[in-house]
Amino acid sequence: MEAFSHRSMHEWARFVKASGFSMPQFFLLMHVHHSQHCGISDLSEHLEITPAAASQLADKLVQAGLLVRAEDPHDRRARQLALTEAGRELIERGIRERHRWVDEIANRLSEEEQAEVSAALTMLAEVAGASGLEAPPHENVQE
């Protein structure tokens, strides 16, 4: 399990680096993708970094055309971040690449082995969901 996780993160990091971004920037984009839109305080809490560091990361991604800042409809003083079309395309390309890599690995297994792996992953997902487990926060994501 550890070897698979390590290799998976290595492949993910390779995609991010080839795209010209840092892992913290990509984590931020993924969080905005899953949240649809969010504020700096939400990002800083999720990434466990200061609001200033989250703002700096976001600024670079706004400048790169991957994020846009918009007024929060519930609080005109607050700003929300959302993905631009280019940001969505980058995230979707990353997800497709990750799926391609997993499919490539799975295709090396027999149908019986694929069924066993699928059953085991289903069990893990159910246990994680039933216990309220979330993915661990990203550590040391400041640039």
C-alpha cells in the first residue's frame, strides 16, 4: 500500500511540475475545484498556512489566469476565488492523467485481481466515510 501511495504521489507531482506549478499551488487549485469557490480564510485553514501565505499563492494563480477573484454575494467585503476556464482545464487534465495512470496499473492485473482490488478499495472508502475520516491536511505547503 505504501509503495503504491508513494508512486501515485510521485506521478501526481511529475504532472504538476511538468505543468509549471508547485504542489502547494496545485493543492490550492484542487481545493477550489472541489469547493467550487472559496475565500482566503477557507484556503488557509484547509492548507494549514497563514492567510497571507494563502493570499500569495492565490495571487500567483490569479496572475497565471487560473483563478479569478469575485465579490462574495453574501458579504460584499469578502472576496471569493473560483477557477477560470483555464484553471478547470488544468485540473481536469490532471485528473484524466491520474486516471490514465491508475488504469495502466489496473490493466496489468487479471480480472479476478481487479475485482479483489476494487472490493478492497470499496471497503476502505466505506470505512473512511463511516468514520468521518478526511484526507489528512497538507503539511508544509508554503513555498
